[in-house]
Amino acid sequence: MGPLDGVKVVELTHEHVAWAGKLVADLGADVVVVEPPGGSAQRSFGPFLDDVPGPERSLWWWHYNTSKRGVVADLAEDRDRILALLADADVLIEGEVPGSLAAVGLDGDAVMAVNPRLIVVSITPFGSTSERSHEPVTDLTLMAGAGPVWSCGYDDHSLPPVRGGGNQASHTAGNWAVMALLVALLAREETGQGQRIDVSLYAALNVTTEMASYGWLACEWEVQRQTGRHATPVITPPVQVRCRDGKYATTGVPPRAPAEYAKVLDLLDRLGLRDEFPSSVILQLGAERESLSFADIETDPMVAEIFSAAREVMWFLAEHLDAYDFFVETQRIGVATGVIYTPGEAIADPHFVARGFPVEIEHPEVDRTFTYPGAPYRFTGTPWSARRAPLLGEHQEALG
């Protein structure tokens, strides 16, 4: 029994809402995804199992629809059956073109007339009342127009911006939608009434740009793209370094406190590298001070030298260690560093494995078991769990 056990959700299948539905389904909600005759368009999205296309072989469908039940229905012809399904549901999640559900009598007003306690969540590109609602969009156009792409890229600004992969528009809006519907469920315990939640992918992306949007609105700051680090109005020092094994790590936040300098020196000694690092004596001065503050850099040349040596030693260590060893050794002494992983390396990381992040999900329809990414959170009393996505019409009895 997950944390959302007992919550009933109806999802009208759409690529913009699948992530939100997956989040609540894996948390234990009973999510019934309604597909049109012939199946959801998501079943045609690659990649496919063994590179063989097919409605039951889409890895996209598998990933975004775990833990759901599936039915097939025509929204117009099966309207009454869908309304019956919604009559005792807690949440409806939909991403249809604004106005299309009203045309078949399944808009928010119609479904809440049947079930006043229903929480209706709409996730659309520009919001359900926007004049832009019929514009064609892609993840790229949403990300670029709303702002995140401006902040992503490299120090070399002759190169174009970069869009983060992985359907970030739907993920970002889906996360906002789930937070909102959880609050609405709590509010319903006090009011007894449902609510309508209108999520714009465009707006969700625009408020998820760190300081880019707000910095411009408040101060007319224009952030600059930077390789592997936060986009800020002022260019900051590089943090990514190629390690001994050719892989990359991020040097993160260098040592700041005297105790951290002492630990770095101990690490250099343990690795037999103290004498090879030219500024070891500067690190020793940092370790011997009572305190260190960035505020003193402008007035105390020695403080500036100490902080400079702290940054240099991180690069020095990275160049003398394999990327993973650099990550582990520096994390062990409390320095915030990172290793640059491929997706496969990330899911096999010993820390992730120890926390149970990779999960095995059985697919009896192909007589195989596959490794999936698991939950980023752990619940001691109401554990997260996932099962395979539904086959087409697999739970048709749920429609009545």
C-alpha cells in the first residue's frame, strides 16, 4: 500500500499528462488510463524493444505508464461509460486540446456536475483559456519559447543553446500538476469540494529557470550560458575537468573552512601527492587560520591566495585520479563534487544500487524482466512500488 493508496485517478491518455499519471500511480493511486480505439499515440513512440516496433513494445509507453490500469474508449461514443468511471473517482488528469472535451460533454463543468468532489487537472501547452491553445508545439519549441533553453549550453556562445533531453516540458509541468493535485486533495478534506487545476507547460517552464526569468523581471539581468554550471549574469570559473581516465567530473564547491583545508591536505598525503601540488603550503595556511570568508578576498590578498589554491587543488586531484575515485574521495572528506555519468553508469552507481533505485519489473508478455529507474524518495511505512504498463485494453472491465 503506497502513500496514495485509495486515491482513484482517471487519466485521458496524452504525452503531456503521462508523467503526472505515472508519478501518482507509482505512489499507489489507482490510475486508469483511457486510450482511444487502436491505442494511445504514445505506443508508436520509440525506442522499441529489440528495435522492433509494435504497440506493446514501445519503451516510451512502458516507462511513462507504469503501475496504471488500461481501458479503451471513444470519448464521444463512450461518454456515459467514462462519466460513470469518473463518478467515484478522485482525480481526472487530461491534456486534450482546450475545447475538445466540451465538444463531447466531458469538460470540467460536465464531469464535476456528476462528481462535485472531483479534482480536474488539465495540462496543456499554454493553459486551457489561452488564445494560443491551437498552436502546434514540441518539447523543443516549448523549452525555447519559455526560457530554459537560453540558460543551457556552453561557455562558447558562438555555439547555439542546448535543449535538455528527456521530455523536460512534460516533466516540469507534470511535477507542478502533481504538487497542485496533492494540495487539492488535502483541501478537499476540509471543504468537501473538488477543484479545477489548470497547468500551462509554457508557464511551468518559465518559472523553472532558476534566476533567468525573475532576474530579468526584477533587475533586467540577462543570464549567460555556462558549461556544466548555473547560468548567471556574470561568468563564473569552470568546474568541469577531464580526469585521469578520460572521463569528466565536476569540481563543485571548493573547500571554504579551515577544517576542510586540513582534510584536503590529509587526502593529498594519503595519495602521496602533497609534494607534487605546488600550492600545498598555501593550503596549510588556510588550515591554520581561525576562519575564512569570501568577504575578505577583496581586502586580504592572502585570503584570495588561499581560495585560489582551494580551486586549483580540486583540478589537480581530478587530473590525478579516475573520475569515480575523485568523486568518492572528495565526497568522503565533505567536498561537494560530482562525476559525469552516462545514464547506464548512473543507474549502476553503488550508492543508487544501495538505496534500491534500480528496480526490476517483470514483463510476462515477453517472458523477460527489465531494469527500470525507481523512486527518488523512500517511504518507510507506505513504500513506493511499480509494475509494468498496461497492455492495450487489458483492464477493460474497469470501464463497466
